[in-house]
Amino acid sequence: MSDTPIPTPGDVAPPAQATDAPEPEQKVDEIDWKAKARDWEKRAKDNKSAADRLAELEAANLSESEKVAKRLAQAEQEAAEAKAEATRYKIATESKLSAEDAALLEHVTSEDGMRLIAQRLAGAESDKKKQGLHVPGEGTSPASAESDELRTARALFGT
């Protein structure tokens, strides 16, 4: 058979004996999330105040000519927007467009494009009016012709 000895119960180590002493607690690194949140909140406030100071410095560093150029560009943009709005209003009233149809002209930049769209919309509106229902005798009542049956019924009931 084999030359390896068979272990006996004495050869096997006895099981560890249970003791009443508690095992030492393991230290778990706990993170103080509230403290971290306070730190991040403080950083955010500091960053915002620094950005505000930087914006103030940049505004102070603008020269007078830069300020005038900026105001001029803004005024030119507002004038162009007002002119486009007046043109849209003029074309919409000339074409007798509804408010909904006139709103479609807001996204068109050229006057010629506005006029083409307005003509198309006005033509579509007139086509709707042409295809409206027509009842030739609406509002009039036909002359009543008494039939023999009606006369007989009236004679019987005395009406």
C-alpha cells in the first residue's frame, strides 16, 4: 500500500478554545461628510466672491472708448431688431394675416422672404374662405303646402 502514516487523533491539533474576552474592535475610517460639505460650501462661496471681484476689475479696466463702443453696438442691435419687427408688422397688416400667421414671419430675416411667406399665407386663407360651406336657402322657410292628410287630421282634432 502506501508508506504514509495515517494520522491519529493525537496528531491532529486540538480545536481553539473559546474565550470570554471580546476581540479587539477594528477601526474603520469614518468620513465626516458634514464637515466635507461645509468645506466645499466655503470654497464655492470663496470662488464666487473672487469671480465677482474679477468682473468688477474688468469693468473698471475698460476704457471710456470701449464703453462707448459697447453701448453703440448694443444700440445698433436694438435698432436692427426694431426695424425687423416694424417690417414684419407692416407686411402682416398689408397681407391681412392673423396674429398666428404673422408670428410665423418672426424667424425670417429678409423682407422679400417675409413678403413671399405672407402672400402664401394670405392665399391659403382666401382658399379656405372659398371652400366654405354654402347653403342657398339658409334662413328662409319654405311656404307650407297643406296636404290632404294634414287637412283631415286638423278637421278630426279640431285644430
